[in-house]
Amino acid sequence: MESGRMDFNGVKVFSATTFDDRLHLGEKITRWIKDHTSCAIVDKVVMQSSDQSFHCITIVLFYNEPV
């Protein structure tokens, strides 16, 4: 890490808009992490957006994977 900057070589984006998808988003992320044990997560961003009809949650994982 240089000057407070996290280095990463991969990004994984998870998002859900329907109630059922939002309900199971944590399980989906956990499954991905278990399936990618060589990836070291270095940061994450959680975002929520809404309009009159939909509520969307997005979780972005930044990771290092050995090359």
C-alpha cells in the first residue's frame, strides 16, 4: 500500500433490486467468497439507490488475486 492507496487487481459487483434478491444477497456474496479463496478482499463499497418503484442495493468487492 502506498500513500493510503489499496492495490487490487479484481472487482466483483453484486446488485439486487427485487425483495427476494436483496434477501439472499448476503448468501450470494458469501458463496462467491468461499468459491474464490485465493482472492484477498482489500476493500468494499456498499451503495443504495431508489426510485418510485425499485430499491437497489449494490455491493462492490475489490480484491487481489495471485497472478
